[in-house]
Amino acid sequence: MAKKTVEDIELEGKKVLVRADFNVPVADGAITDDTRIKAALPTIKYVSQHGGKAILFSHLGRVKTEEDKEGKSLAPVAKRLGELVERNVTFIPQTRGKELEDAIANMQDGEIVVFENTRFEDIDGKKESKNDPELGKYWASLGDIFVNDAFGTAHRSHASNVGIASSGIPTVAGFLMEKEIKFIGEAVESPKRPMIAILGGAKVSDKIGVIENLIEKADKILIGGGMTYTFYKANGEDIGNSMVEEDKVELAKSLIEKAGDKLVLPVDSITASEFSNDVATQTYEGAIPEGQMGLDIGPKTVEKFSDILKDAKTVVWNGPMGVFEMSNFAKGTIGVCEAIANLQGATTIIGGGDSAAAAESLGFSDDFTHISTGGGASLELLEGKTLPGLAAINDK
């Protein structure tokens, strides 16, 4: 998947449209986690330092009505970005119009402008998220070059990514997008072996495509999280009151048959009588009795998974092993984090979403080669799907 990047194009004196992922949490007008803004800095600084006029834009949350605009402006993002780059960042509270056009026309080389939340265009007919061709063409008209650095929306065909690119403007990947393509793309297409995939989370239905694709690619697929019990039921195991997708039991059975010994299920579970951190826990090997629900993988499973992982050269992890937000059911996720963190010479990747949140909240984020910024996008890339936002970037 060789795509042109921001390094492949002349930037000096050019108006450079940069689709960033500034979808950050904001409370009372203040950003509570600026991780995504920091992740965009290498591309923004590169454009500015190479004489490009950086015109930045992003979505923030979902906006369907005028009331939804409350607390969804990118003004706090522009302010925080200015602090991080230690220079003036101009914010334009519009998604189109004379004020925005004049601000861009008056930019000097190296200057930075941020314009308003692209989802504000969704209030009247979902123009952004339905990829309105007129809106994509208008945004493209504001620049000379388009840099797509928002991997988190690469699985969506929106006006602010595919719409702009399809107008014919030169379209390249930013450094964050390039990194995502490199790590996740290579892990699936040409991994160093052994390649181990670890899939957790609540539902088999969320991971069907990933499991099916990785049966062909991975050496082992380790299963954890709530979806364990749909696989248990497919194997004829008692699961007590554990979560199960009844309509996916036959599918789980077919995946077990197709994968053979590649698919590794937990051998024990931490359970409780209710979904609470304040009740007594039990540990069961295999079958779970009535009145108990599986909420985490058990210590023997952690040991088994760690043993499988010890020789791995590529590890892709998506989805926690249990209800990690509750301390009584975080041990499985912590154990897997530790096993991956201790690997030597392996490429280790977290595919965004809850597993990324788990690694960060548990203090392991620095121990992985790459943590994806896009949960849905990384899942679809792991499934082997073509992502519209990636496909729209010019090939090398």
C-alpha cells in the first residue's frame, strides 16, 4: 500500500489543506485529553517549517441540530494547538464563506489557520458525513494540496476526506496516516513470524471479519473478553449467566472448525454473580455454573497466552480481555499487556478503541511499537477491507 506522503510534494508557498483528527474530549470549553492534537503535530510542523500555509480542519463529535453545536467548536483545539506549537494559530469560526476565504488569501508562508468543525455542515442534510460533492469541491478549492492525516475517519467516505480528494487536488498522507498504513498494513500483509493476533471485547459480531481474515494471516488467534462465551457455547460449554450472542453461536462454531488449533480460547474465567466490582469473585476452569457470569480471563489463561506470545515477532491486539474498568476484572488485560510489553524484538500493535484505552489507563502505552488512533478504521484494515480515505490518497 505505497501512498504518497507529505514528504513527496513541494510545499513552499502552497495552501495546504490538512485533514487532522481533532476529535478530542471537551468539557466546559476545556480539552481534557490532547493526545490526538499531539499526534498531529509532526505533520503540522512539517508543513509550516517547509513554507506551506497550513489550513487545518476536523470533525468533533456528532452534530445533527443547532443545539448539538454547543461545546463542539474547534476554538479550544486551535487555542491548545497554538500552545503546543508555540506560535499564533488563527481560528475561523466558519466552515465556508468570505471570512474563511479572506483569512486563507491573507496567509503568509508557514502560518496556521484552523477552521470550524466539519460536522457543523451536517445540520442541513448531512453534507459532510454523506460526502456532498459540492461541499468537497468547495473545500478543495481553498487549497493547492490536500494532506489527509485523519486515520480515524479513513473508513468513512466523507466530504472532508474522499470528497476533497476526488476533486483532483494532489492528495497525500500525513505522517500519522503513513504510520498507521505502515504498521497495521504490514502486520496483516507481510508480518514477521510468528504473528499472534489477540482479539477481545464484548461481541463476536464486532470481530467476525477480523477473525476470518486473520485465520489466513496469523499463526495464532487468542480470544478473550465477553465474546469468549459465545465460543464456549459453540463448543457445548456451560456459560452460566455470561454474555452470549445467541444468533452468532453457529457462526462461532464454523470459525472454530475453520481455524482449527490456530484459535485459542481461554481455559479459565474470573466470574461474579452480577456485573459489579463490589461482589465476590470466583475462578472457574472451563464451564461456568448457573448464577455466575464470566467477566475476565483467569490466571491460567494469562499464563497460557503469555507462553504463546513469548516467541512472537508480530503482535496485533484489539479488544480488552475483561471488564478492565473494574479492578476485579482488569487482571487479564494487565497480564496480556505485561506479556506483550516484555517481548524483545517484536513489532507490537494495538488496534485502537478499548484496548488502546486499556493500555493507556494501565500505564503500558509506551511499551508498544504502535497504538492506532482509529478504532473502527484499524478494525476494517485488519479485516482486509479497502478504506475509502486511504484509497483516495495518491499512490506513489
